[in-house]
Amino acid sequence: MKFSALVERVRGAGAAAWRTHYEAVAARERGEDVLILSVGDPDLETPAAVVERAIRQLRSGDTHYLPAAGRDALRAAIARAHARRSGQPVAAENVVYLAGAQNALFVTSLCLAGPGDEVVTFEPLYPTYPATIEVSGARLVRAPATAACRPDVAALGALIGPRTRAILWASPNNPSGVVLNEQELDVIAGLARRHDLWLIADEVYAGLAPGGRVPSLGATLPERMVTLGSLSKSHAMTGWRAGWLVGPRELALHAEHVAMCMLFGLPGFIQDAAIAALELADEAEARIREYCSARQALFARGIAGIAALRPLLPEAGMFMLIDVSGTGLTGAEFVRALYAAQRVSVMDGAAFGAATAHCVRVCFATDDGTIERACARLRSFCEAYLG
Ligand SMILES: Cc1ncc(COP(=O)(O)O)c(C=O)c1O
């Protein structure tokens, strides 16, 4: 039987990057001793008040259809949270509640780009970006990173042409933890004005940046700015699939139509729980920041002095890139060899683009014991390998 051209576009080249991770997950389910640092899912509980609100709503029968764009009270709460973080005055009508930032990017992609168009993003990039942009028929164009793993905004202009519709970035970045600064955003804003482009900021890690703030173009260019967010990382609520897009009213209307076709609304008891989560956002974000900074320090101490490993310290977030070229291995080779020898699963840097193919990415948002044991195994692996 025949399938659509779309199935090829969503297949994504990044699937192979998850091989070791899924092997490790299966091994853990069999009760084997594996340490998993390959996925960005914080090892913290959902805040109790959020769980309680969901249970209360479930018991009270909040189990029916809801508007496709989300409950008004939730859209208003998201608008307030966004306005507070970015300084961009927005209201409920600018918000569409979706099933995570991933879903919000998918909807944004379908609303803004199509066959023949291009969307530019920076390496290193989150591995679902290519398929999520190219599902629309558009092509994802990758701007290089500087040696310090920052977006090379000077190279951006040359990649923009008549087909370009949007510039997409994540700040803080996954995997580098880089937060785009005002100067970099100024260059992006200039290009957006000159070439009439949309700007898509993936701020799923914004709550993990210092003070829960990241520089934003929301207040400067509200007419072309789309911001994606969720509760996944800030509140350790990855499995609740609670996210959103914030943008101009017209985009929100189009996004609502896509959401209608795709989702026909999302569960009300989770939407009410999301309101409870936003009510305690300051507390939840402080918790995850504290958690990540303590684990990052522990991890950095754990691998200090391993000559072959050069950590690239993040500005924010839950990931660290480690340059493994001192071992003579590529990131992909390192991932396989480390898992085979020590049963520690980390992610190949090449999954995020060619610029980080000499790196691996670790997620340090896990318990102290796992970090300590993983660091000891990394040390043994490097000593044995180089020895
Ligand atoms: C940069 C980036 N964007 C989006 C997502 C998806 O987040 P959500 O759980 O809100 O869909 C992730 C998840 O790891 C991510 O790292």
C-alpha cells in the first residue's frame, strides 16, 4: 500500500540517536544495572498541589470536551505568566494551549510554513526540529554555531533569502544551555524586520534560566513573535503534556483551527491542574533551578580531572555537553563504547548537528547516587580506554 509523502518527512534522521537510550531503558526494565543520563526528564515529583487539583477535578467530573484553544482561565493564566517573563503585554486571545511545547512547535510549523519555504535555526538544535518543521513541506536550514557553541548570528544573514519564512531558536538551548543575549537577539530582530520574518522562540527551559528570565523579543516585535512554552521542565511535568504557544491574535486563531482538527480539545482536569501549576510557578522554578545547579556542580566535580573529557558548562538547563575528542572517539563511538563497557547511556552530540559530533550530552537532572556512580564509571571507562 502507498503512504503519503508526509510519512517520509516525519521519519526524521535523528531516530538512530535514541538507540542506546532505548536499549538502556529496556535493560532497566529487565532489572539490569544501567545508568541513564540520555533523556531530559527531571527526576522530581510533580508539585503536590498540582496533583491534588487534577484529582479534585477528575472526581468532580471535569472529563468532558473543552474548547480547542483551551479553557479561558488557563489561557489567561498563561498570558499573565508570559507577560511577566517577557514584558510583552498579551491576553488570553494570544494563547493556544497545546499538548506540550513539541505540539506547539508542530502547530506553529503548519501555520507559518509550507512547501518551498525555509525556516532557519541554529546548531546545535533539538533533534525533533527537522521533522517538525519539514512536516509542513518547508525545509529546515541550519545556521552554524561558533566555537563557543553560541549561535553564529553573523552567519545568519547569508542563509536568509526569498524563501525564508521564520527563524527558530531555543533559549536556553538544548543541548548547549546557551541563553541568547540581547546583542544576538538584536541581530535576529534586524533580519526579521528587513526580510519580514516570523520569529519562533522555544522557551521550554526559560524557567531554568537565572531568575527564570531570558532576554526576549516579545515586547519589541510582538507582531512577528511566537513563543513556545510548557510545564514539562519548569515543573517536572513532562508526562502531563501541558504546553502552549503565545503569538499574535491572527496566528492564535489559525493555530486554534489546527488544534481543532488535531486534538479536538485537551483534558479539562489537566488544564485546571495547569492553572494550579502556574499559580506556584515561582516556587516550582526555584526548585528546579536549585536542583539543576546542585546536580550540575556534582557532575562537574565528578568528572573533574578526567583528562580526555572537556565539559562545556551550560548557562542554564539540565544538560551538559562534553567534548570527548580527547579519547580519539567521535560522540557516536563514545556512546556505544561507554554503554557496552559501563552500562551508562548518554546522547551522541551528532544528534544535535555536525558542530557537536565530537561531544556527548548528559542530563544531570537526576539523583545524587546516579550521578556519582555515572561519574565513577566514566572515569573507569576513560582510564581503561586510554590506558
Ligand atoms: C528544546 C526543546 N523544545 C521542546 C521540547 C519538548 O517539550 P514538551 O515536553 O513541552 O513538549 C524539549 C524536550 O526535551 C526540548 O528540549
